[in-house]
Amino acid sequence: MIPIIRPWLGPAEAQAAHDAILSGWIAQGPKVREFEAAFCAATGAAHAVAVSSATTGLHLALHGLGVGPGDEVVCPSLSFIATANSVKYCGAVPVFADVDPVTQNVTAATVAAVLTSRCKAVLVVHQAGMPCDLDALRAAIPAHVPIVEDAACAIGSTYKGQPIGAFSPLVVFSFHPRKLVTCGEGGMVTVQDTAIADRLRRLRQHAMTVSDVQRHASATFLLEQYDELGWNHRMTDIQAAVGIVQLAKLAEMTARRRDLAERYTVALQGRGLVLPHDPPWGTTNYQSYCVRVPGATAGQRNAILQRMLDAGVMGKRGILCTHQEPAYAHHAHVALPHSEAWAAESLVLPLFHQMTDAEHERVVDVLLAALRQG
Ligand SMILES: *Cc1c(COP(=O)(O)O)cnc(C)c1O
């Protein structure tokens, strides 16, 4: 069976986890700090706050901006469910913007179409690693409304020559194994403003005023205080140690994914499929190679995936529409034609660092055979 993804982990990551375990610091500690510093260096961000997942990072980011009950947050429906869930965790209402038919991302026009005076933040998603046109979005949104980037999939993607991570006030990344850099579970929030970064560091740790690292380094007894409601959204030092090793491999990971994607594009061109490609304003890391079968129903797409599975190739449906999931039944009435077409017609092909040429060719053959059958 050719899997959809296989994380690129080796002895160096195992050694890093081993060393962290034997160091005596296994919860959030010096390795988390070191990972945060490495992440700032990799993205150009002023601050980086490690968290337990992108989902908890999105929650902290929105809460940290003051998003609360009665507020609206504009975001795409066409995204992983965690995007809209993070808005709901704050008691706010997700207002769904449609996406561009080419990039699968929200645009200046689709966001402007649903903006109201209740909008407290705009949560944009670099879907499958495809960068949004951030300058155009910024220009279309009132200056007092911050943009938060859900960059869960976008480590290694670029916008106008710069890595994703330093453009908006808050940018959130994931280290789930389905993304490029992984440490099992984990997330990172990059932050431009020092006061917001400090607040997020407290909020991830029960809003405690004294961190474990500070207490450990202090010669005097420190009494902590809890000034507001916080959470335990911490990353462990074991995860951070693995993440540091992974992050150092990012350039190689990205180059390899782009090479494999280019080969898919060459092999699949002229077959009536819509294939992903870089937008004019940036480069994608191809976190997913998502192809679209124009005119297919969701049932026909699912049948293609079943035929691929029968032939030993694990594909996946493309990005889901949040408003079509039962948990969002009260949003089911919204009309998002481009999002709905993408959700029905798209599928994701296997793409992983150590994929062999034979595996790559087999995916192409199996996909083309599955398409011919229906
Ligand atoms: C994977 C993903 C998330 C959630 O990431 P976790 O680290 O698993 O919480 C959020 N948003 C998008 C767009 C994703 O692809």
C-alpha cells in the first residue's frame, strides 16, 4: 500500500527525543525555547510561541486578539474543521467567505463580500500550503481588523520572496505528521508584537505569571499569580527536541516535495484534470498535491478513491467544506459555490519525502486507470 504521507523521521530525531528524556526536562522547558528561537530564524518572525497543536494555537491567537462572544470572524468554510472550530471556542461566529477557483484560498473580493462591522478578525488559510495573496487581502480589510493566518500547512511556503510567518500579527503553524515539519503533535504561533507574545506565553500556561524556566533560574523564591483564565496548551521538550531536528531539514523537505509535485504535473497534464501550481505572488510547499476532476460529483470522486485503494494507492478527498458537516448544520444555508465544487471534485495524491520513483509512477498509473473507469 502506498500511503498518503510518511513522515521523514530518522535516527537524529530519535536521538533528540532520547536526550530530552534523559535530560530531566520533559515538559515545556529549554528545548521549547530553543525551538522557538529556531522558528523565528526560519520565518523571520519577531517572536514564536510553541503550543500543543495548531488548533490550540488558533484558539490562543484569536482569544489573544480579544475575539469573544458576539464577534464575527471571517474565515473559509473550505478548510480543515479546526479553522472554524477555533472561532467557536472563543464564543464567536465564523462567517464563511468563498474561495478562489484556482488557489482554493479566500481572496480580497470573497472576504469583502461578507465583512460586517461586527468582524473582529479575518482568519485566512494557506490551503494545502498554497499562499494567499496577503497584500491584496490586507488592502481589502479595514485597518483596525487584524489578519490571523492559519498556516498549519504552510511552513516552507513563501509570499513575495519571504517565508510565511512574519507578515501578519499572528500566524499559526502545525507539526501534525500530515504537515511537513512534525514532532507528533504540536503547533507554533509567530507573533510580531512583544506584548501579545508575552500574553500568549502566559495564556498557554494557565495564565501563570511565573514560568517553570524562570522559577528554575531564580535564586529567590518566586510566587506566581493567575490574572485571568488560561489553558494548558503547552508543548513538551521531547516534542521540541524532535522539532528542532525536523526544522533544520525544512529546505530539503520543501525542495523534494516541489520536485515530486512537478513530476506529477508533467505526468498528469492534458488529462482533463485541474492541477495545482504556484500563484504569481509566491511558492507553495505542496503540503498536499490536490487535483480536481472537473464536473465530478462527490460520489464519482469517492469511487475513484475506492478504485485507487483497491489498487494499493491511498488517496484522500480534498479539503472539506465546514458548512456541510453536521456540526455546522446551522450554517448549511450559506451559498459558497466555488468551495462546494472544490470539496466535491478534489482528491489528494500520495506525496512524501522518501517516495521512490516506482511508487510515484504507480500512483500516476493507478489514478489514470481509475479515471478511465468512470
Ligand atoms: C492540520 C490543520 C489544522 C490543525 O492542525 P493541528 O496541529 O492538528 O491542530 C488547522 N488548520 C488547517 C488548515 C490544517 O490543515
